[in-house]
Amino acid sequence: MCLAVPGKIISIDDTDPDMKMARVRFGEAIRNICIQWVDDLKTGDYIMAHVGTALSKVDEEDAEFTLDALRLMGEIDLSTDS
């Protein structure tokens, strides 16, 4: 099964027009995520990411709901960067 995880964009790097990237916070972890194929993203937006790629933009309420559900299922621990 594939799993997309919500994260919050903390910065955007659009210096390469062919590969727009963002620093995205997933709990305590921060990762570089490709946002090239999702339109109208800005710092502070939430995205659903899978394998280093943004799949879609989501609102904060939906992102928090999904993160809470994953925490309850024991599927993720966002308290550390391990």
C-alpha cells in the first residue's frame, strides 16, 4: 500500500524552473519535496507527499485530521527526526 503524508511547506526554492522544490515539515522532520506538478503553492500551505513528491494541496484541517489518524493507528511517530 502507498501512503501520502501531509506536511507544511516552510520554504520554496524555484531557482530551477524544471524542478521546483520545497522544504516541508512533517512533525519534527524536514524534508526536500518536489512541488513541480502542484499549482499555486506558497509557504505555509499543506501538501500530501509521497516518495519525495507533492501529490496535492490540502487545507490545514484535513492535514491535521490525517496526522491525528496516523498517530492513533501507530503508523507514524512525528516526535523525532529518525
